[in-house]
Amino acid sequence: MELEKLAASLQQAYPQGLPGERDALVTLLVQKGYSHQEAVAVARALEAQGYAHFLPGEKPRFAFTSRPVDLKALMRALDQEYPEFVGEGDEEEEALDFLATRLEGDRQVAKEVLEALRGAGYVEKAYSPELVRDRLFFRFPEALRLYA
């Protein structure tokens, strides 16, 4: 099966990601009929090409995107640039707008990423006193801190 098609089918089946530790993806691929060795190779290829992303933390999971994404760069942008981006408007829409601008305008993949981050517990809707309204806050586990 071609990686792009496999990634798209995994994203549709697990929009909030596949719950579990790093071996969860290999286990799923074995259940789909791959040998263990093939499953390990396919899982590595999905990660290397940017279709599968392991999200550690309290709710560990593999997230899938229908097209390759540099998720670490996106998380770095969310951590460092997003607070300056937020303004007026719906908190979901501004988060999607921010992600879509980083994904060459691909709003569908922006939705996939936002849903995966939410599923991993990285997104919190909370009141922002400086904006006098709710907004989305992105919090990443220490394992993903990407400061230069």
C-alpha cells in the first residue's frame, strides 16, 4: 500500500490519533496484515516522511496527516508565534487560520493537526484576560520543548 493512501486511511480512522505509546502504530499495522518487520519499516517510513507523528505526554498517541507535515516546526510556531497572532474572533477559527498559513493554505490538514493536538491533550480553551475572551492555549510536554 502506498504511504500516502495508508496515511489518509489512518487519518480517517483515527482523527484524534491512535492512542498508545510508540509501539501502537506497529501493533496496528501487524493487525492490518503486515509482518512485524514490515510494520516496523512502514511505521518508520510514515514518520520519516511526515505522515505519522508521535505525541508523548499524558495522552500519548500517534497522529496522522493526509499530507506530509513538519509537526515539530508547527508546534514551535504555536509555542513561539501563536500568542502574537491571536486577536479578535472565534478561537477555533484563529487557530485554524494560523495553522493553515503555516501549511500553505491547506485548511483541511490544519483541521487534522488541530484535532490531533486536541486529542493528545495539547490544546486548552481558556479565558484570556488580555483579550477579554476565550482563546486556545497550546501546551506541549517538556519532551517536545523546541527552544533554540
